[in-house]
Amino acid sequence: MFSKGFLLACFAAQVFGASYRQTDSHSGSSFLSAFSYEAIADPTHGRVNYVDAGTASARNLTYASGDRFILRSDYTTKLGSGGAGRNSVRLKSNKQYTTSVMVFNVRHMPQGCGTWPAIWTVGGNWPNQGEIDILEGVNDQGPNQATLHTNAGCTMPASRSQSGNAVQNNCDVAATGNAGCGVQINDSRSYGPAFNNAGGGWLAVERTTSFIKVWFWSRAVSPPSDVANGAANVNTDGWGTPAAYFPSSSCNISQKFGPHNIIINLTFCGDWAGAVYGNSGCPSSCVDYVNNNPSAFSNAYFDFQWIKVYQP
Ligand SMILES: *[C@@H]1O[C@H](CO)[C@@H](O)[C@H](O)[C@H]1NC(C)=O
Ligand SMILES: *[C@@H]1O[C@H](CO)[C@@H](O)[C@H](O)[C@H]1NC(C)=O
Ligand SMILES: *[C@@H]1O[C@H](CO)[C@@H](O)[C@H](O)[C@H]1NC(C)=O
Ligand SMILES: *[C@@H]1O[C@H](CO)[C@@H](O)[C@H](O)[C@H]1NC(C)=O
């Protein structure tokens, strides 16, 4: 029997603690009903051709089996210099979220020179409804960077309680050449080949009206058990100092961030990966490399074990 005190404590935790219940669970083929394919032109000018659901399935660029969901680029076709870019996939969740916790259990992420993969959330009216980049980087250059992008009037305090290193504290895209306020995760295993060599890991984001927090746990360490197990309920109070912490003290989060869709995409070159390609130790030029070396992209894939979304 549970005591009245125990029940009251549970109720209090439910209401006042950072406790959330699972509302969505995606694994294997359920990704296909929860996300839509966006066969659009890359707004970041990548050497990519985002394909539709039929093409992705026919070419095996998305593949679901058991607890495995693969999203990859083409790695067999040599491209001419003139035509479309390398076939790849951009997925958008059918649902939108505001206050929530999302946990991404990722076994493998795209790697290779020229790759620019991302797991992120964004509103319909960019940048006025904000963007939250949870996993992003280019050309295998870790660590992972978690970044907010907003319109004017959202900045982050220089000193705050996070384990990562702030790159920039103004989230306004107009003031930062679209860079936003990024935080580098203080763990080399958070990105690229090092992430994959460790078997990937778990990424989590908690969004409230008071803050946005991002955590990362490599497969090589033990995350909190509610994270590792994809538990029916999670309590972020037990998750320790976040890798990235974006408080609302000088950024009205409920005003700067609208309802967000989850986006998973993999592009090549373009505004970021292309611009810094020459400094990344990668061969040739970015577009030539992507055009001419299909086999270099055999590891340019995400392998998701699951995504869970939690709400208050
Ligand atoms: C891919 O993801 C990044 C995430 O930050 C985004 O900036 C870029 O616009 C995306 N490209 C496409 C076409 O989705
Ligand atoms: C499709 O991709 C999956 C995952 O990479 C692989 O296991 C499977 O053999 C592929 N199927 C075909 C027909 O190539
Ligand atoms: C960053 O990581 C290093 C190496 O693991 C660790 O010694 C250091 O304490 C970390 N810094 C912070 C702020 O957590
Ligand atoms: C933040 O923005 C919301 C929505 O626009 C508004 O209702 C609220 O008063 C603002 N909070 C502060 C502290 O300015």
C-alpha cells in the first residue's frame, strides 16, 4: 500500500518537479508514420538533392527494421558537375511541440568530408519562431554544437551553469551572420567518427518557458537510467549539469520560440560545410569531392534506435 504522504509527494513532483510523461515513441517503422519527407531545395545551398518518400524507399535511403531506422545519402552514384546534388533525405515530424523533453538514442551519425548532418527543431516562421539545433556539425569536425537561432532581442549570459563552451552569446541571426548562439559540447565523442566509434549515444533537449537545456551522454558512459531505458516518465532534475544551458533571463523563450517540428537532415557543402571545407583537412574542393567520390559516403547515415518525446 502507498501512504498518503507518498502519493502527495508523487503529486507534488508531478506538478512542481521537472517530471514529464512519454507522449511519443518512434522506433523502426514508426518513424515512417511520424515524419514526412521534405523534397525541397536546400535553403543552405548544399550539394544535395532531397528525395521524396517513394525515391527514398526505392533507393533504400531510408530503411526500417526492428528497432533500427536508417536515414542515409546515396553512396554509389558519381555525379556530373551540372545536375542535381547527391540524393539525401530531410524528415520533418508531423507533430509540433512547445514545452517538452526529447531524447534521441542514436547509434551512428553521418560521417565523411563534406557532410553536414543535423537533428534540430524549428517553427514555421523562421527566425521569428526560433530554431534549436541539438546535433549539428560539418566535415567530421567535432565536437557537437548546440545552437539557438532567433530574431533580435535574445542573448545568453556569458557565465552560466553548463559543461560546454559558448561560441557566441547573441542568438539573433541578423547580428551573427546566421550563426546564432552556439555551445560546443565538452566531449569529443559528441560528433562524427568519435561519436560512431563509441557506438553513438543519447542526446536530450528540455524546453520550458524558462530555459532550454541540452545534454549528451556517449554510449561509453552510463546515462541516467530513465534516459537509457526510454522510460515512460523522466525527471530532468536527475540529469546533472546540462552540456548547454540557455536561460530566459535575457531571452523571452515563450516569445522567441513557437511550436516546433523536429527535423532530421543531411546535406553536403553549402553555407557552412562548404565555407570551412578548406580548413578541415579534407581533400580536393567540397563540391568536387561530393560529386566524384560516392564511396566516401558509405558511412553518411543516421542509425536511430529510438526517439521519445515527453510532455508535462
Ligand atoms: C539542414 O540542417 C541545418 C540545421 O541547422 C539547417 O541550417 C539547414 O537549413 C538544413 N538544410 C535543409 C535543407 O534542411
Ligand atoms: C537497405 O539498407 C539496410 C540498412 O543499411 C541494409 O541492411 C539492407 O540490406 C539494404 N537493402 C538493400 C536491398 O540493399
Ligand atoms: C571538460 O572535459 C574535460 C575532460 O573530460 C574535463 O576535465 C572538464 O572538467 C570538463 N569541463 C567542464 C566545464 O565540465
Ligand atoms: C514574454 O513574452 C510573452 C509572450 O509574448 C509575454 O506574454 C510575456 O509577458 C513576456 N515576458 C516577459 C518577462 O517579458
